[in-house]
Amino acid sequence: MATKVTMEALSPTMEEGRLVKWLKAEGDAIAKGDVLAEVETDKAVMELVARGAGVLRARLAAEGDTRPVGELLAVIAEKDENIDAILKKAPAPAVPASSAPSAPSAPSASSASSASSTVVPQPTASTPPSHPNGGGRARSSPLARRLASSRGLDLGTLQGTGPGGRIIRLDIDAAASTELSGAPTAAAARTAAPVMRAAGDSEDIPLTQIRKTIARRLAESNGPIPTFFLTADFDLTSVRELRAQMIAMGDEFKVSYNDILIKAIATALSQHPEVNAHWLGDSIRRHHRVHLGMAVAVDDGLITPIIADADTKRISEIARESRELAKRARERKLAPEEYTGATCTVSNLGMFGIDEFTAIINPPEVAIFAGGAGGDVPVVLDGTLAVRTRVRITMSCDHRAVDGAMGARFMQTLRRLIENPLMLVF
Amino acid sequence: MREAGVGATLASAPVAERALAPMHVAHLGLVPYARALDLQRAVARARISGDIAQDVLLLLEHPPVVTLGRSSKAKNLVASPAMLAARGVELFEAERGGDVTFHGRGQLVGYPIVNLREHRQDLHWYLRQLEEALIRALRTIGIASERSEGRTGVWTDGRKIASIGVHARDWVTWHGFALNVSTDLSYFDLMVPCGLAGVRMTSVAKELGPSAPELASVEDIVAESFGEVFSRAPTMLAPDSLSEMLVHA
């Protein structure tokens, strides 16, 4: 039975790895446990170990190639076994795992080894289920049945290698092992139950790596992180005057409200290291430098490029850098160091007309700032009704590190800076 | 000297308070690169098979050797093999991550054979833990050091004091770190260390001058901080016992 070799995650956040060396050639005999290749991330090399025996039939990546986690890298099979079906499902080189079949036949087609369910959508979506056991009930050992049920495997899809084609424990192990490495599993595929439904009723969007990471990270955040929120109105009248003056002079720096808010938050963070901090489980790390993450919406999610040392940068520099980072984020051209290592993060949905919202903390950071849409509102000043430009900012705080009064003091500092923007210039 | 250090280690580890799993620490002295590599692989195999049930930290020095990691680019080795030979430097291609580096006398080399399944199956976490152990050890010695985002290793004031490159099979690690204690830094001129152009290397001796501790005491301090960071109780293992464990494995 064929064994798929896929890119393994060397760390939970790793999305892709670089294959640095092949240690086996196509045609080599492979024993279970043989080292096939080496994958590198950062300064660590991990061996890819064969989880099945046979012959290395196909190598689908070259040394030096970077591939997404879960992508098929090689196939081990018997010498004369037909592996066309597996190879056909291999993604075209350098295309990240994405589309998956939603056809009712999905569970049976390859659930035993759906390492990377990137399937070229075929016109005949109803490929006949390839039950190796002819669709009948598979003969299997009691141990195999128990293991299969505990691992969510469908016995009907397995080819037994025991006496008379009986499915035995080894077959279950082999099938289960091809499913390692976080790719969509048989269990996941099975949920696409063969119910009657018309095409177009719904669309199944497979989880992309970024979507999986967002889900895991944010669930991690809103679960164990005891979050509370502080919302305040900030008067932008002075900021508006400042911008009006700059525009009158030709708008040389093209500085937006958002750039000024980023500068204000960064400056306040430099004065409040208790907020510019990371929660490390057994300690809180206060950062002396302010690397402000800036949430940017991209096609399939969001990413937070970082303005390093934002507190020491001039607003015009922040404006230029944030534009450049956002552009490259959308083009997916950011280098890892450009979006890792933020000490705190800012999110802004004002441009979508959102008045105010609460953002989810990006652990291990202990706070995040959510900016809404600024606008003119009626306010009462000294007993008189007046029109002022205001923006509402909500600070989400990880209560394990930031207390209410601590957060409130931060917001006071922020108010002082935003309402007196000259403080940001000097 | 070494005995005193170990005595201090034991005294400062209140065993009754928290029963940490032990971690074998073997002080091996000067070991040629090839032999150390064989030893690491043997220990790792035994760790994978379970014949060695605890994590192991091998501490040693190498005779002068330049090693090329998996990411090595030829241009980062400035010297020709002939030039290396003339300075009595061996050349090796190693299976660890990272680019080119140098090992030699006065450099504390640590090869942790750690089963990450018993810690965290995360090589990035592991790299950061190695850095943390070295940063803590350096702090004890009186040197402030830090990480540099995107550049694995330990840095003091922009100069690189320790290099890191690891390898893993089945989540068991080998290779590890190299901390310059009193290394002759001129050897690093033979290459572009770690493939990072413009990196200046430094050592404990260079940072602290005459008050710098000897390699032997640095070994003990590193073993201590290593245990702290990985929540293990460092216990000294004589090289003989290590060979014995491997024979029986």
C-alpha cells in the first residue's frame, strides 16, 4: 500500500518548510524508519522519516524548494504499484494546498490517505468510489476494527494485507501514518456525507494555512485569556487642524489619521511598558522597544506587519512605512521578520464605517487597540452643544497582565497625546 | 575546580522541593568533531529507542574545525580548504541547520540530546529555549545578552557570542550551540559566520577581560541554566558511564 510523504510541521506555527536535502533517490528501496529527506526552518533541521516501506517511487520537490505544510513531497509504494491516482492529486508545484473536492464521493475516494486533498476539480466529480474491497464489508481483525474506529478510519477504504486480504493492525498503522502532519483527515472528509444536494447550494471552502492559524490562535486567545475592554472617545479636533494645515501646505507627507493614531499609541506604549508586554505563562516580559503590529486585511485573512520602533519614528516615516507594509502584505511579499515579534498591535476598521469594535488579543501580547471611524458628533462642552470630530478606540486587555486601572491610565496618556498632537512631533 | 562547581550545583538544587526529572550532563573535554558526531548520533539513537530515558547534555570543546550546515553557501567560506589545512583547521559538512561556523579551543560546545515529545514538539520553541539558557548563563557571568529577531543565536550589544544549529529525528535533537568563552576569534575571519555578512563575533573573555571565568566554570553555569530552562535537574554523568549506557543500549 502506498505511503505518502508530506511536508511536516516542525512547529505549530510553521506554514511552510524548506526541503534542504534528499537522502534517498527515486527507485531506492525504503524500510520503515529510513530517513528520506531533511527539512529546515530557521536554524533547525528535521529529518523526514519513512512511515511505510517499499520503493521511493516519486520525489515531488527539489532540494531547496519551500513547500506548504501537508503538501505531498514523495510517494513510497510497491515497485509495480499504480500510483497515478496519488500523483494526479499532487498539487502542481509551488501552488499552496487549497481547493478540495466537495463531491459526495470524497469520503471514499481517498479518505485512507487524504494527506493533501488538493484535487484538480474534475469534470466527472462523481468518480466511482474506489473501494478496494468491492464495496462489501471489509474483512478485518477485531484489533484493526477497534484501532480504525478510534482513529476515525473507514475500513471500507483500506486494502488489507493480512491473510486473504484481511485488514490487520499494520494496515491501520500505515493508513493512519499517512495522515499525520495536519492535513485534512479522513474524519474531516467523512463529514461531507453523501447527502443529496444541488450544486451551488453551498460551497465548501477548505481551510487555508492562514485560516487555520487564525482560528487556532484566536480561539486560544478568547478561551484562556481573560479579556476586558476599555472604550473611550478621543477628540480629533486638533489632529484635524494639524492635517488641514499639512494639506494646505501640499500634503507632502500624506499622513493619515491612522498614521497619527499609530504614532500616538506607540508613544503611549513607550511610556507604559506594562502594556507593551508579552504574557509568557510564568512571567511577563516588558519590552523596552515598541514594535507595533498593524492588522492588514488580505484576501484570505489578515496579517499584522510590524512597524519596528514605531515610537521613535516620525509620523511621516510611519505613514510611508505603513503604506509600504500594507501593500506588500496584500501581495504576500512580507518576510517573516516583518510580521513576527510585535510587542503590541493596532487594528482599524474605521474605513469600513465601523464606529467601534473590540479586537482579539494576539498572544503573547497583552493588549490590542481597535480604532473605529472618526467623524463629527454633537457633544456638550461647558453646557453648550458643539460639534467635534471624535474617534472611538477600544483597548482589549489581558487581565492576567493588565488591570483595569492600569489600562485606564494608558488610555489617559493616549488621550493626552491624541488631543495634543504637538506632543507627538517633539 | 569542577568538583567545587558540581557541589555548588547540588547544594542549590533543593531536590525535596520539586522533583525534577534528571538530565545527564557529560563533560567530555576536547573531542574531535567526527568522534563527537558519532557519539551524538549514538546517544540520539538510544534516546529515540528509549534505551536512554533522560535528556542528555554533552559539553565539550573541539579542535579547530569549520563546519558547514545544511544552508551553507560556498561563498560564505572565505578560506580555501588549503588555507584551512595550513592553519590546522578541519572541514566538515554537518547535517545541522544553519550556515558555516567555526569551533575551536576555548569555545564551549553543547550538544543537547533532548526528546521534544517530553517538552514541546516545536523546533522554534526549542531554538528559543537554547537561546534563553545561554542568555541566563551569560547574565550569571555578568554579560547582558539578547536575541536578535530572525537571527538565531545569542548577541551582546550587536556582536554574536553564541551560535546555534540543531537537527532532529523523531523529535529527538542533536547538534546544538557553541558559546565563545576564550575562542581565538581570528578563526572566524576564514568565513562569513552563519552566512550573515558583517557579523562581528565576540567571546566571554573579550567582553569581560581578565576577570572572565574559565571554561570549566562556564560549563557548570550553562548546565545549570539549561536545567532551569528545560525544567530538568542537571546530574553529572562521567564519560565512562555514558559509554556504558551506549554499550547496553
